Amino acid sequence: MNPIVLLIDFLALVVGAAAGYFFHRYQAEKAAKARQEKADDILKIANEQARLIESGSRENATKIVQAAETEIKERRIELNRETERLDKRRSELDSRFDKIEQREQVLNKRQSQIDKRANEIEKLYEEQTKKIEFIAQMTPDEARKELFASVEKEARGDMARIIRQIEAEAREEGEKRARKLIADAIQRVASEHVAEVTRAVVTLPSEEMKGRIVGRNGRNIKAFEQAAGVDVIVDDTPDSVTVSCFDSVRREIGRRALAKLVLDGRIHPAHIEKVLEDEAKAVEKIINEAGEQAAYEANVTGLHTEVLRMMGRLKFRTSYGQNQLSHAVEVAKLAGILAAELGANIELSKQGGFLHDIGKAMDHNQDGTHAGLGAEFCKRYGVNPIVVNAIASHHHEVDQESVEAVIAEAADAISGARPGARREDLEAYIKRIRSLEEMSMSFEGVQQAFAIQAGREVRILVKPDTIDDLASVRLARDVAKRIEETMQYPGQIRVTVIRETRATEYAK
């Protein structure tokens, strides 16, 4: 290649590089100049804004200082006023304190005069006391005791008179209202009393039937007793046998089955079991129907079917000759009438009266009282807690928590105590009379006691020198409370305490 050409190319390259360098440097200097101008503009703007902010801050600061000075001035004026008021109050207090000191001085002076007068009075009192003791020939303690004894004797007589008067008025008014209420309730219910007792006696067509009932080697009677859960008593009673069992339902099943076997004539173990099974179903149906019918007659609704079935078992239970299911219906009706008169809950009162003796359907094979068992059973089947308490408390085994419980107890007493409701055997009657008299004689100061009116009243004669009028009132209450706690009886028993004072003199 030609050297000249190479030289020209090299020179062109050098010139291009130099031109590029200077162009680039020009562009860089131009950009730097532009940036410097922009920075100067920003700095200028910032300085202007700073100047404006500084000017505004100075103005705000001036305003704040002026406001603070104004507030300080007002506070200073207020403090000056408060200081003047406190100074004035202090001067008033000082003046009052001076007056109080002057008054205390006067009081101290008067107190010294009073103390001096009191000492003089005390000396005079001692002198008068000594004169009185000398005249009366008694010490102050003896005089005080004698005075208290006289006042107490007079006060006890007045208290006894007032108590008798108040009790007589309250008893008269209460008895009037109670008699009217009870008579109205009994008159409106007026249910017939079922006086017959469930008899477990089966009549036989002839004496020969006794041998067929017993069977060869006692096979038939043993099979019957084992299957029915009862005892069959074959004795010398003509043309009859007795079915005995504590469970009234089983006794009724056994009675019906034995009567059917006697009527049928076929008495052997296989037929006995079939008849007993049929009669058990029939009696169960009777129980269910009796419970439902009793609830319908008492107008009690909302009870569980198991509760009604248990109530139906009372159809075969009696107490003092009174059928328990009829008694439950009567108590429910009486409770409803009493609740309506007293403004209580009628439905709950009727339920409490209807179910109060439900425990008697189960107390023969379970431990516990019929009130407790009945309350637990009804609680298990969702009976209202008020009704459960009425059942549990109608013999005061637990506290009564509502007026409906009291009404159920009252209705039970009315149903059991009305004329003809219950009958009582001679032995129990004599025992109750004797218990009343012995209990009354156990109290101190009692001279004689007599149970009268078939045990409805006990009259107590007391020693007048031992028992005064007020103690007679307390004795009557104590005897009545003891009877309530220790005895069971229908209705109520009246306690009358008689105190007689006799004064005897002889003319000589």
C-alpha cells in the first residue's frame, strides 16, 4: 500500500479523535454550565422561601409573645384578687378564732360553776339517800328489786290481758274468714267420698273350690303365689279365700285372676300363668285410664304419661278408708278454689294438690317417705319446681317455698278432716287420746289434762301458784307446737289452758 495514503488516513484519524474530544468536552462544559445555572436558580428560590418563612416565624413569635404577655397579665390580676380574698378570709378566721377563745373562756367559767353546783347536788343527794334509807330501813338495791318486782307483776298482768285480747280479735276475724273460705271450697267441691276399702277377698261357690285352689300337694297355690307375687290365705272362713300383698296393684291382679280361675274352673299352673298375664294387662289398662280420668276430673293438664300412670295406681290404695285417687282429685279441686280466692296461681295449686300423695303409689317397695319419693319422681319427669316443692313439703319434711305449697297442704287437710272423709279404728283413736293427755301432763306446772271432742281439743288445768297468766299463754303455744312436731292427725287440735285462782278465808 502507498505510504502517502496511510499517512493521510492516520492524520484523518488523529484529526477525528481531536475533534471528538473537543466536541465531547464542549458538551460536558455546556451540561455543567446548565446544571450550575439550575442549582443557582434552586438556591435562589430556597433563599427566598427561607426569607419568607423567617419573616412569618418572626410575626408568629411576636404574636405568641404578645398573647403570653396578655395571659400573664390577666393571671397576675387574678392572683392579686385571690390574694386579697385570702387575706380577707384570714382576717375573718382570726376574728372568729378570737371570738371562740372568748366563748371557751366563758364556757370554762360556767363549767366550773356547774361542777361546783353538781358537787353540791351530789352531796345533797347522798344526804337525802341516807335519810330515805334510814326511814325505809332498805338499801337502794333492795328498793330497786322490790320496785321492779311490783312493776313486773303489774306489767305481766297487762301483757297477758293485751295478748289475750289481741289473740281473741285475730282469732275471731281469722276464723270467720277461714270458715267462710273453707265452707265455700267444700260446698263447691262436694265430692262423694269412696268409703269402701279395696278388699282382697275372693268369694267361692263352695268349700270344695278351696281344695282345687290348693291342688295336689299345694301345687296350684304355690304356682299362683309365685307367679302373682301374693300370698293366698285359705282358712276356716266359709266360701272365701284372702289374697294378701303389700303392693295393692299386685293384690288386685291376684284377686281378679283368682276370681276368674274360680269362675272358669280350670286351675293348673299353665292356665294360672296365662290368666295372670291377661289380668296384669287388664289392670295396667285400668291404671292408665284411671290416671287420665282423674286428671280430667281435676282439670289438671300438661302431665307426663308416666306421672298419670303412677297416679292411676292410687286407685287401689286407701288411707283411713279414703280412696287415694279420689282424695287426690278432691284436693286438686279444693286447692284450685282456695288459690282463686287468695290470688295464687290456680294451675300450680291444682297440680300440687293432685300430685301431693303420688309417692304412696311407690312407698311400699322403696326407702323413704311418700312425700320425698313423690317429689323426686315428679322432678324426674319435668314437673314444675313449685309443684315439686308442694309435694315434698306437704308434711313439713322440707320448707315450703311458695303460697301454692301452703294451699296444697291446706286442701289436703280439708279433704282429710271434713266429716265422713276418713274413718279411724278404735285402737288408733284411744292411742291418740292417751298420747295427747300424756304429752300435756309432761309440762311443768300442769295439774290435769283431758282430751275431749274425739281428740279435737285438749284442756289443761294448771297450778295457779306456779303458772301465771302470761305463762299460761306460753304453755298453750308450747303444747300446740309439741303436738305439731310429734303427732300425726287429721284436721287441727285445739289447746285450751285453764288457770283458776281460789281465795278461801275462815270466819272465827
